[in-house]
Amino acid sequence: MSIFVLSEKNTQQAKKYAQALFGHTRRNKEGFYEGVWAGNSMVIGYLGGHLYEQYSPADYTDRWNAREAKPRQLIEMQPLVPEKWKIKEKKGKVGKQSIHDLLQKIKRAGDNVTEIYLATDPDREGTLLGREVLIELGLMDKVTSRVYAHDTAESQIRKAFSQAKPIATDELLYVAGLERQRVDWLGGIASFALMKSENALKGHLGKGTGSIGRVKSGVAIFIEQVNQKNDNWDEEAPENNKYGIKMTTSDGLVLKSARQAPLEAQIIGWIKRHSTITTVDIKAEDKKRSVNAPMLLQLSSIMTWAKKNKIKKEIMPFLNNLALKGYITYPRTEINVISKSFRDENLAPRAEEVKNLLEVKLPLPNRLIFDKPWINNKKVDNAGHMANTYGDNVPSKTELESLEKEEQQLYRIIGLRSLAPMMPKGIDSVRQYSSQVDDMPFAASSSSILIKGWRELPELYSNKNQSKKSDEETTFVDGGLKNVNFEVERIKRHPPVRITPANIIELMGKYGLGTSGTRENIIKEMTSFGQIKNNGKYYEVTEVGKALVYNQPLYTFESTKELGKLLLDIQGLGDSETPIPAGTAINKLARDISTWRDAILPKINDTFTYFDPNIEKYKAVERMEVKTKSGKTLKFKKEFFGHTFSEEECEALSQGKEITFKGNNGKPVTGMLKHQTFSGNKFIGFMPNWDSEKYKKAKSVR
């Protein structure tokens, strides 16, 4: 039997698979890894991200012409849900080869085998980008197995391949990934006409909102809602308070009621009814509590840590550099949800090296003893996007000190967090108090540090817990019959935490806004588009960004969360007992878009425009009209780079000739009329020869 394995990445997946399965990394003439596994000839290929993209609206209908169609026409076409969704091959390269050439290599490899194994990242995105290639290349009928490689340890790679699942096991992942892609496409396309119309109607002419989409809108609304709640917070409002009972003993022990009431009068009534009770029996129970080390950092956790530690630069380039040197691994280069065997094979042998490099004095008694994986990979959404640890190479002290300061900081925290579960566990002494007064239970507890363990390292142990006293310094109160006093305890609610650079990634994850790999870029784009800004303390939504909030009835924060839940339900990971049908999220979004469309249409007529023609920058662009040798009429912009074409230059351009003129920077510009495409729209216009490759490929008007 012959097998073709399609992985997602080259050096971080395909190469590691080859080493684990073949014992070597020799390549065939196509550049794929080739060898023998379990008596079968095998070729391991790779992708490099999404090699296909969604059709643009103009690909589906000629009526969708953003340059010529009137706003009302575009709005009337909403929601634009294709009868048959289509994708097309992307332009560009993967490494040094074109996407087209790589796809042809995959096609040839798939055609020449009897079976295909899909071994991309074991998550929704990995499943989608793998399947879309196999389907478009007509290879899906040969796909028999799905390899879920959660771990890059060689033994675990071999185990994953020997226990490959039927391809049908990832059907829900694929369907959910497809639905997510289409929801984002539909949301962005719908917003094009509807948002611009709302802007014009509400006086945002010329301001726009920058790049928009389902997630960005949700982020803007989330930030605005949190800020509004904080700005208008009334701590005296009944809904922001509840009341409990505080029982204080004569020796200073304070126990609190297990239940509270929304009204102070209810608690006062309980205290009056029990005013005759002055002594209560307090039970005390002593325990030892094991305090485990923190789990490995997630990518979002590293970003949050960096913000809190005043690393103001973007950290992804630093992580990329550390990963390329083999000093760390992280989700964009590894699929390393850490399991017991991975730690044994890959972490433990180098643990002492890393410990000495970081000058950690604590021993590592748990280096080879692990009860369970550090990472919870039950939810497929987390697989391949969680674990961060030190990598295959340990830098020397000199090499580490030669890195940029930020890289040194990141390497240290990732190394410490990877070592922490190997360090001695922390042990606390805990005394739990309990009592029952009529129908009301009361409880309290106190604790002290018995053994610090990994907490000897301040970088791993949060400052708020450092105040705990050691057992030698603490005297626990004894239980028994005690005199007590009851009083009202007011429990205030606090406004939601402001959204800051330090917590925004974490909060986006909590509310399903974006994915672990996209959240940092979403914030970067929203900041660059002027939709949000950091005022030095927390994020605010700008005037431009408020158009995302107040101009989009469709994109409420709750609606965004609802769509996210539906996508999880389709995937089988949500609250629904059984997976819900594909198309549910798309249909929900389409209904919301229809409602929005119907609300806008009565407000506009056929002459409605997005722009104010009286504003200079929105006046119609003056165009030249010339005839070619064959008599065909051409229209193109009369001005380029500050230069207005003369009649002689226009005549030359109409004949397909190249011209040279001086631009507004004083330097010569050479070019000619070429057939071009922008945002899916085809047109003829002057093209300079700045990009020689693009210039040569573009068709001239000859």
C-alpha cells in the first residue's frame, strides 16, 4: 500500500513526522519527504496556511460593482448568500515556490498513492485548510484517515499514526470551520454597503470606519459597553449590592453566611429573629493542601504577561526569532499540546541545562514524575494552540545575553513556566471552620505556607499571595463553643474591569472574539484604523470606532457571542447535547442582515450617495477618453502621481506606448496603460513600472 500524508507545515510538522516514522528526512524530487512506514511506502507533503480563498462578491454577480453600482442597488442585494459557495486558488508563494506549483505537487503526490492521511493541526482551522485543498484537487475520495498529532515527541507521532482515526471523525470540525469562514465573509461583505450607508445617514461622511468585520465590531461594542458601565456605575443601586451575615467570635474569628439576600432588611430581620443566640459551637478541621505550579503559558497568556511587564513592542517577532533558533516552541510553529511522554522525551533531558542557564537554585524532583498532562486538550479548539515551552536547543549564557532584552525576558518566563511543574510542590496548612445556626450555614478558613516549593521563585508566585505567613508564625484559632455576635455584611458588586492592553487578549478569548492566532492582529488593526485607542490606562472607542458600535444594529456584542456559540454547537463543543445542523449560524446572520437592510432602505432613494459631492476630495475623478487603433474607446484617470497627462501623452498611451514624466516628488515615472484589478474590480489605468514583475505580467492595451 502507498500513502500520502498531508501536513500543515514543513519543518515543524512534515519534517518531524518523517524523522519519527522513517528515521530520516530525505526528500524526493518534489521536495516532499519519502520513506517506508509499517511496510507501506509513504510520502509526507505540506501546505503552509490557506492555499485557497473565498470568491469575492463580484465573482458571483456582475451586479456587485462597487465602483459603479449605486448604494441602494448594493443594499437591495443583501444578504448576499451564494447558492453555491466557491473558493479559488490564492496568488502568492509558500517559501520560494508559488502556491500554484505547490498545489500541483500535492495533486501529483495524491494521484500516485492508494490512500491519503490528513495530518494538519488537529483543530478546526487545520481541518478546514487541509480538506479544502483535498476537495478542490479532487483527492478527497482517497482520504481514509485523520491523524490527530497533539504532540511532537517521536513516540507520540508514531502512536498518532498507528492510531489514525477514520476521516469521518473530523467531519464536525470541517463543517464548523467552513461555517466560521462563511459567517466572517458574509458579515464583512454585508457591512460594506450597510455600514457606509449608515455612516452617510448619520453624518460620518468621509470618516468611515476602516476595515470592519464581525469580530472587530464585537470588540468595539464590548469596549464601549464596559466603559459605559464604568462611567455610569452607581454603587448605591440595589442591583449592585447584596447582603449577608457576619458572625464574629469572642476570640476574633469571623465566619460568613453561605447565603445572601438582595435587601438589607431581609438580613436585619434574620438577625433580629436570632438575637437570643449568643453562643455557637464552631467546628475546626485541619488539612494539608498541595499547591501545584502554574500551567504552561498559552500564546494569549504570553501576550498578557508581556503587557503587564511593560514590554511595549510586538512580541510575535521575538517569539518567531526564538522559535527559529530552536530555543522555544509555540503554537505557530508546533502542535505541541504537552503530554506526559513529551515531557519525558523532550523536556526532561534538557531541564537541568535550562535550570542552570536561568540560575534556578531549586531542585527538580518531579522531572520524570507526572500525574497527567499539563494542558487540557479535551476541547479540540485548544489543540495545537496552547503549549509553550523551551525548545530543542538550549542557548549558552553568551548566546542568551546577545539576544534583545525582550527576547531574554520572554525566554526566561517560558523556561521558568516549563520547569515549574518539575520543581517541589508547595504545601499549605489549612484550617476550615464551620457552624450551623438554625437554617443558616456559616464557614471560614485560614491557611499558611508550610512548604514553599516552587513558590521560592517570585517570578512564578503572584505578589498578592506573598503576604501569607509561614506555619511557624501563624496561630490558628481553636474550635469549640464560643460567644458570638451577628451583624450585617454589605457585599458590593464592582463594575466590570476596564479593558487594557494587559487583559484584552484574555477577555477576547473568554467571550469568543477571534482566535488565539488572530487576536493580537485584530487589536493592532483596530488601533491603526483609529477605531480604538489606549488612553494610557485603558482602551477607548474613538469617534471612528463608534460607527462600529452605533451604526450596526446587526453587530451587537450579544449577537457576536451568539454566533460564536452556534459555531461551537455545530462543532459539537457547545452547550447543545447534540451537534446542530450546518447552516444554522449563516441563516441566523442572514436574518439579521435582512432586518438591517429593511430598516435602511426606506431612508434612501436612487440618488443616495456615500459621498458629499461638495467636498473636494469626493468630487468625481476627471477621466480622459481616447480611441485605440481598432476604434475602441478607453477611459482612464487624467492625473497620476501629481501629473496631468497632455494630449500627446494620452495619444501615446492609447496606442499602447510607454511614456515617462516627472512625478510630484521630482523623480521620473515610466509606465503605460494596463488592464488591472482592484478589490475584485477590473479596469484600465496607468500602471508605473515600479513593480517590474507585476508590470511585465499585466496585459497592455495594445
